[in-house]
Amino acid sequence: MARCPGHEAVGWLVLAVCLLQIAVSVSLCAPRGGTLPFTLSSTLIFLAELLQAGTGYGRFLEVHIPLGALILGDVAAQLVWVFRA
């Protein structure tokens, strides 16, 4: 199977953005309170993205593809969560 050259770079970028999201959630929003659920949610998504990277490198596509769809759904739910407040 052919490899997409940008796929790996985008995967690492997504992990970096998720770490940035966790840092912003903890540092900027903590004084206001109420960010613990969002921070935990972001941390769980980060862990799922680490699993995503591992299954991608291991070519476990039976896990990699559905996990990517679940992560996308979770991030979309977070987007709704943020703009509902």
C-alpha cells in the first residue's frame, strides 16, 4: 500500500495541537474554574491520538481507521461544547 507523505506530519501536528489545547485549558482558563471536565476530555483525546499514532505505525488499520473517526467525532463534540458556553 502506498504511503501518503503528509499523513505522518499531520498526525504529529495534531498531537502537538492537542498538547497546546491541554496547556491552554489548564493555564488560561483555570482561574475561572469549571475547566476540569474539558481538560480531562482533552487529555483522553490526546491519549487516543497517541494510540492512533501507534496503530498507524504498526499498520493496524482495523483499529487505526475507526479510532480516527471516533477522535474526529470527539473533537467535533468539544467544538460544540466550547461554543455552547
